[in-house]
Amino acid sequence: MVLAELGRKITSALRSLGNATIINEDVLNGLLKEICTALIESDVNIRLVKQLRENVRAVIDFDEMAAGLNKRKIIQSAVFEQLVHLIDPQVKAWQPTKGTSNVIMLVGLQGSGKTTTATKLAYYYQRKNWKTCMICADTYRAGAFDQLKQNATKARIPFYGSYTETDPVVIARDGVQKFEDESFEIIIVDTSGRHKQEDSLFEEMLQVSNAIEPDQVIYVMDASIGQACEAQASAFKSKVDVSSVIVTKLDGHAKGGGALSAVAATHSPIVFIGTGEHIDDFEPFRVKPFVQKLLGLGDLEGLVERVTELKLDENEELVKKLKQGVFTLRNMYEQFQNILKIGSFSQVLSAIPGLGQDLLANDQESHKRLKRLMTIMDSMNDYELDSDEGARLFNRQPGRTLRVARGAGVSQAEVKLLLTQHTKFYMVVKKMGGIKGLFQTGPRAGVSGPSGPGGNPPSLSEMAAASRSVSAGQMAKLNQSMAKVLDPRILHQMGGMAGLQNMMRQLQTGGAFGGRMG
């Protein structure tokens, strides 16, 4: 999870507040000291930390507090609101207009991840049914066009660039004209970067900007530089009409909190954050849901939106097989793929109130374990993957187990453990085949996240209640949306979301597959 360590420290501090017998100045001072220390360790500017502490103190006045008020809730709410204020630039971000060409120009220093971000941004809008494309106007860095071309081809996004033209202004202008003529809605222009802020970089950016007249200029910033982001963002804003910011590499650096707060201090809206190396490790930055997840309070609305955007096609062939009580190794492989499509285990679990905090530490290991199982199946041939015999085929012909093990670089024991797990799934499906009404298909209802009156975000007390126990209604809705990722018939037989959560825990400990794989 993004800023997991910071979230754990702040959550621990708030938990100590709940354990206190009497709530007084000493308890408040101890709480603020823990929170401020955690923020400073995340490279948040000391000036902003002091301001947060003073703002919380301004709200909490024990002498003026009426008897009978819940002091814990008042303090918790004050901390939540000030954390939101810390990373909220309080400026509304620009939004593209559907049905017309929106030109987005990316700027930033070299190494900040502009080209990767261009692909992620194009892919994000592509998933939302926008007609997207990319232009490589970076003629400074060797291999820039090759990288963009490779990324765009992999994501199936149209692109434009040149191996012979050396003027970035010409490339950008011609590319934008071409894609506007072809009625593309999101046109992303990737520009040159430098290792430091140079006059030549700013001059080139101005020339490109004047030539293409972008609807939005986005500054792409590396989270690893922490609070230094404020000076960088301000420098770019003074030279180019930067309208918003994307913060990259937020998953791997302890200084991410400093980066977010520093950008907010420049009053530049953060529109997206990069949370990993994969193309879909990219999400809109929404301040309150971000703080909710940071404190372990979940973001069901964000999770449901992510699941809905996947738009996984109804697999009629799978439904037909399930009706017949058939579940092949390929079917299991596809279910694993669908689980991975929603994101990492920590992304899923951190979005469910009260479930993420204890399971985030082993996220990388659990992801690795699931992919290891898929690697074993990658070494199987089509006959083995599509056979309805499953483990019986391998038991009858042991040579297959040896061949798959060698191809995957694992032991035969690991292959057998996978086959054993598949047999368990197969037996479940076989029993499901005759259950009337279990295989009904059709559109599933949309789901909205938890909200207060009028669609406003929930209060901290409401979120705290959610973190202790997800309501039956919320879980029912989440079950509906999760069925888009894990086929509903299997989700049902696993015991709904509770069963899926248990499977995730087992995957993280190796319990689902007979122990740790080495």
C-alpha cells in the first residue's frame, strides 16, 4: 500500500487514544507528538507539521468542551480533517471534455517517469472508453521514442513520433494535427526532460506549448525527492502554465508524504498518483478517500469503481462448462488472472474497511506466490490446460509432472500441490453443476460507495464504525462487484467475500497450497 508505514504509525497513535482511560492534555500531547514524528519521518516539511499541530490544538479546548461530549471522536475528527487539509491544494483540477480533442502536455525532469506516465494516463482513459493516443516529442533522450513506441504497442494505443526529425516543436505540432484530424479525444504529448532545471528545458517547453496550445500542462514529479517537490513545482509553474501534477513512484519511497504535502503547498491539484510499475498501477488522487485508506478506514467506492472499469466480458464458455460440472486448469488460470487485474492484494484489502492493515506487509510475497502458480500452468501444454481430467491426467502419466516442473523451474512437489488445489476447485464445481439457478447470467447492478447525506463523504465516526464491521448491505454490494473479477459461481461456493479474504490470507502464508513454496 502507498505510504503504508506512515499509515501504520498514525493509526497506532489513534489507537492509543482509544486505549486511554482519561482523555486530557497529556494524552493529546502524546498523540500529536507521535503523529508529527511520523509525518517528519515521511519528509513532510516541518512548517506544515507545526501548522497541522496548531490547527488540531485550535479545535481541541478541554476547558471549553461541554460535559458529555465524546472527546475521542472530536480529536479523531480533528486529526482526520487536518491530514486532509495537509495534502489538499484546494484547487479544482481540470477535466477533459468528451467528444472533442483534449491536448495534454507532460513536462518534468528526466527520470521522473514521464514516458511511463504518458502510457498509464492514455491507458486509464482508454479503459473509460475515450479515444486516446500518444506523441513522443522527446528528441533529447536517446531511446525515448523506442520506449514510448514499445509501451504504446503493448497497451494498443496509437502513437506518433519520428526517428529523423530533431525538432520537438515540429513533431508535437504535426502529431497533434494528425490526431485532431482523426477525432482523437485524449492526445498526450510526452516532452523532453533534463537532469536538472535548465533554461534550455524551459525554453523548449515554451516553444512546444506555444505550438500545440495544450488544454492542460501536467507536471510529472518523482515522489522520492520528498519536500523538494515544492521548489520544483514552483519553478515549473513560474515558467510554464502548469495546471496540475502527477506524482510518480509513490509506492516505493518513505518520502511520499512529503511530496504530496509539498505539492499541495503550491496550490497545484494532484490529478493522479503512480503506485507501481505496472500499467494499471495508476489511480486518480482523491484526498479524502486517500486519507481514509491511509488510516485503514477503507475506500469501497474506489474499489468498486476499479472493478467496474475492468469490464470483464461474460465468459459464456465458462458458464457452459460449470453447468456440466467441468473446471479445467485453464479456467483456474483465468480466475487467477482476474484476481490480479484488480490490482495487488494490498490495493484490494486496503479498500475494504478494517481488513487491510494486518495483511499489507506480505503483499509482495503473496503476489509473487500467485504468479508462481501461474508460471507452473504456463509450462503446461494446451491439452493439459483444457483437459477435464485435471490431476488424473498427470497421475496417469507422471512424465507430464516432471516436464512441467522442469519447464517452470520448480519442484515436482509444487506441481502436485497446484494439482491438488485444482482438484478441490473441481470437486466444488462438480457439486455446483446441478444447483438450480446458480448459473444465471446478466448485467450486474452498479455499486456506490459509503457516503453521508447528499453523497458527502462519511464522517470519521461513520468510517470508524465501518472499519470495525462492514455492514451487510455494503458487503452484499461488494460481493456483486467482486463477482466481475472472480466468477460469481466460484465466489459463492467459496463463501462470498469472507471466503475470498480467507483465501488471500492463505495465499500470503502459503496455507492455501500446502505451505510455503521455496
